[in-house]
Amino acid sequence: MALSKKQASFDVEKWVKSEQAGRDLCGQFDFCAYCDKEKENPCAKALDAHKKATKPVAKRTRAKKAKTAETETEQPKAKPATKRKTAKKQA
């Protein structure tokens, strides 16, 4: 969805919730910490920034990092001998 459409949706949502609460709720949502009211479409940009900042790390990435840290402490394993190397050693 385009930022301007997201912003329009937030404007309506904030207006309805503000009416229900009896006060202006601008700055009261979780994503408002990322808001820069000087910019165009501030709520939409703030929500995108909030999602990016709070996005959980993918399981594959965490597993890969753990595996990398685990293998860094181990000594590198020797490569298995090929048939040629084995044949030369036996001769």
C-alpha cells in the first residue's frame, strides 16, 4: 500500500479513536516513537520504521549465527583423503 493511502487510513483511525477517547491520541500509539511530524505521511513512515525496528530475527539466521560461533571455537577439520592420495600412500 502506498504511504499516502496508509497515512489516510491512519488519519481516519486516529480521528475515530480520538473521538471515542475524548482527546487527541496523536503520539499515543506504539509506532509514534518513530514519528517525525515535519515529514510527509509521518504516521505511515513511523509505522514502517517501527516494524523494521521490532522485526524478530529469523530462526534460520539465529541458528546460522549460533552454528558459526560454535565452529569458530573448534579447530578446522582435515579434508578427507581422495582416492589418488590414498593410492599414492599405499604404494
